[in-house]
Amino acid sequence: MSSTLEHDPRVVAERRGIAGFFADYRQRLRQGDIGQLPVIVGLIAIWSIFYVASNGVFLSPFNLVNLTLQMAAVGSISVGIVLILLLGDIDLSAGVVSGMCAAVMAVLSVQHDVSPQLAVGIALLVGAAVGTLHGVWITRFGIPAFVVTLAGLIAWQGLLLRVLGRTGTINLKDPFITGLAGTFYTGPTAYLLGAAFLAYVAVRPILENRRRRAAGLSVPPATVVWVRALGFTALVLLAVWYLCKDRGISSGLFYLVSLVVVMDLILRRTRLGRMIYAIGGNAEAARRAGLPVRRIRTLVFALASMLAAWGGILGASRLLAVNQSAGQGDILLNAIAAAVIGGTSLFGGRGSVWAALLGIIVIQSISNGMDLLSLQPSIKFMITGAVLLTAVTLDAVLRRGRTPGGR
């Protein structure tokens, strides 16, 4: 046991301080565990290119607030996609489900005078029901998720048209619904929201580091933890200050970040999260260990479709309408691309919901920047596809490098 501990890189890092920590990090890089480094470097490059090409407009407070508004809907869908990918599955119906559930909410609220809160709740339940149906069909009959959700993409698109009826478009005017994505927080409220976020990403790791140290467990050097915390603090406070120079923090961004935090807690701190990673890593081994594989897969599909419904609701709130094209176009592509670009493996068992947040920033930055430059849609699709292919290729190469024998 003592020999094992002596060669544990985390123990070495703690004993040798900063030098040991960076030695451990270099070792992980050589083994292909590069974390979020490519995303961060890519994002810096993307922002720099568009800043120069747009003569500074891209990084203006007005455009960055618009960017946060555009991120919320697809980012919420992408969080659900991350959960599906962690299982090693795929959901091709998420985009259409988001539009269909938004249509359900709009019809109930506008045409049937249902209270907006109840209409939103019913739309979320419809999304959960759709995901449950997909999950049961996949697990009960052993049909690949690709096939089942592809059939769902076609079927739910038909239901979307049926729900909307002949008019094809429903305008939203209820203040509650339009306020879901159209509310902005400035001044003390904005900084309070920033402080709440910092409590999770900056303060919590410091307290956890102290608890693990007190319990005699291996921990990274305290200096590293504090540097990270101070870096996050400076970044978040700068972002809040800069966004408040325009309209402030949008409610859509607030909901997206809150969703990421909640799902991160579930994946990292609950038995459900551990089972999702175990099933995604090796479903047969998880089944032999007694895990309820079928039930967990069904639950994840239900949760992912409900998150897709929430994304559709946020999208309708921002656009103030639902029409026959809701949830279609490049929404599904961007949601999957955001998850993969953020670092979630297509092969299951590796990634986190933070991938959805980082990935959607990258994807939406590309889309927003190309819109500012007035590039043709054909160019936008080709560039987005190339970015997605690059991310998937990188994931496959790194996965092969971590697998014994290179397979």
C-alpha cells in the first residue's frame, strides 16, 4: 500500500507543491488527458479572429448580451444531449421535441387560456413522456437509440404541425412566458447572481480541499486551488461588469448556468450520476454488478427530452412566437456539436455537463461572428460541420491513445 501511495501522482503533487502539480499535469497531457484545454484555446482564437474581422463589434457589450440570449435555448438542449452521450447513446429527436413542446405550451396558453405556469409545466411533462417512450422502446426491444430517435424526429415533427394547426404560427404575449428569456438583471442583483455562481465554482473547491486534507486524503496544492478560485472570481466579476454596461445578465443565461450547476451536482454527487458514468463506461459490466441499466437509460432519455422541452420554451420566449420551423434547422446539430466540442465523448462514460456550457459558447460564438460578417448560410454550415468533425476526430484519437493497444 505504501508503495502505491508513493507513486500516486496526486500524493506526489501535494508533497512537491506547485512543481509536482505541473509534473502531474504534463504527465496527463502525454497520456492524452487534455481536459478543456483545446476548447479554451479554440475559444480565444475564435474571439480574437471575430474581434479583428468585425472591427471590435463582436466583443462589444451589446453583442455579448445578444450572445448570451442566443446560447440559452440550444445550451439547455445540449445539457440533455450530454446525459445521453454519457450513456454512449444518441438522441436525434431533441431539436424537434423542443419545438413540439414549445408548440404545446403556446397552444395551451394562447388558444385555450391555460395559465402560463401550467402551460409550461404541461409542456415539460410532454417532453418527459416523449423521452420515456423512447427509452422504453430502446430498452424493451433492443433497438438502437439512433433508429428510435430518428423515427421520433419524423413523428414528432408531424405532431408539431398538427398541434399548430392551419395558422402555422402562434405569437406569445403573456408576460410570464416572454419574461423567461427576456428578463435582464443589472446592478446589485447581477453581482449577487455572480457571487452565487462563484460560491459553487470558487469557494466550494476551497472548502472541499480543506475537508479532504483534514481527512488525510490526497489533494492538489492549496496554492493551485486558490489561484483557480481567484482566476474564476476575476473572470466572473469582469463578465458581470461588462454585461451590465449594456442590458445586464439575461434570465436565459441565468437558467442555463443554473441548470448546468444542478446537473453537475447530480452527476458528481449522487448515486444516479455514478450509475450513468458506469453504464456509459461498460454497460455489460454495470449490468453484472447489479445496476438497473434499463431503468437508468429510460430515466436519462426522459430527463434529456424534458430539458429539450425547456430549451424549446426558452427559444419561443426569446422569439416571442412558435411556428412550424420551431426546433428544426441547425438546432440539433449545434446541440450535439456543443456537447462534443466541450469534451463529452461520443463513446460514453467520459465528460461533464460543463461541456455543454463551454461548447455552446464556442458554437454560438462562431454563429454570431459569422452573422456579424454577413456570411452566407452555406458557409456557416460548412464551418460548423468542420468544427464538429475536428472535435469528434480529436476525441477518437485521444480515446485510442488512452486504450491499451491503441484500439
